[in-house]
Amino acid sequence: MNDKEEELKKVIMDLEEERRDLEDANIELCKRLCESNDEIREAHEELISGLRGISDESLTVRVKMMGRVDKKPFLKVCEEIFSGKAVALQHDRLFSKWQERVCDSRWEPFKIQRSGDKILGVVDEEDEKLKKLSIKWGEDVKMAVKTALEELYEFNGSGRYPVSVLWNFERGRKATVKEGIIAHMKNLKRKRT
């Protein structure tokens, strides 16, 4: 073996050692990333748990149940049609029926649409049950059901039951962990004073 071959062999061995070191460092970084993600997920779950019972609407970040039908349009339409004790009875019956339908995985009021290179599931406006709901009880009631279906599709695609999400009501979007912590701290301060 000549000097050049010896030198090349040494360079290759050095590069191989450097590659192994980089591989080890990458494995360690991936491990740390997973641990950090687990900590953030746990903190997120704790925030949801801590804020779940708080209904103070002055807080911009609260827990929102995604997939729960809004009761207000149901109550409004029942107040327009019924009177006395029948309002509450009909409201409860109608709301419960539609919340149950929203959670029923046998009902598939979705259609698939392409948006660029994304495939999206959207609520089918031509779904017979939704059309009948709109005709009988009005567009606001239909929209409450449609919104709950969209939330379930987005936030719990693998199941048809409502899920708790940290929600920034001021901005109309999912809240960050940081926003949740700030809201929780504000709530604790108010409780102390």
C-alpha cells in the first residue's frame, strides 16, 4: 500500500467515525424531542383539566367541547313555536336527538373534496337529514348541527364524540399552551382577590 492509499483509508475511517457520532447525536436529539413533546402534551392535558370547569366568559382562553351542538338555536326556535313548559320539554327532546345523531357514526353526512393537493372532508349540504332539519326547524338549527359535525371531523376524526380543546374565544381558534397558562394564571389571581 502506498502513502496515498493509506491517507485515503485514514480519511474514510475518520469520516465513518464522524458519521457514527452524528448518528448518535441525532438519536439523542430525537429522544429529547419526544420527551419534550410528551411534556407539552401532558401540560396541555393538565391545562384542559384545570380550566374545564371554568365558565367565566371574561377569560379569552377556556375549554370548548368540539362536536357539542350549540343549544341556543334550538332554544330560540322552540320559544318561537311552543309556550310554557312545552318550550323546555321540546328543546331538550330536539337538542338531545340531534346531539345523538351528530355522534352516531352510522350517519355519514360528509363528502370528500380536493383543495390543491389536500383532501378534505366537508359536511354535505345535500344530506337528506340536514335538508329536512333546515326545512322543519330553520337554518340556524341546521348550522349548529353542521358546525358540530365539522368540529368532530377536524378535532376527533377517529371518533364521533365531543372532545375538550383549549380554545381562544377572542381569536376564534385553538389556543396555544402559553395562552392557556396565562389564562389559568389570571383566573388564579382573580380567585385570590
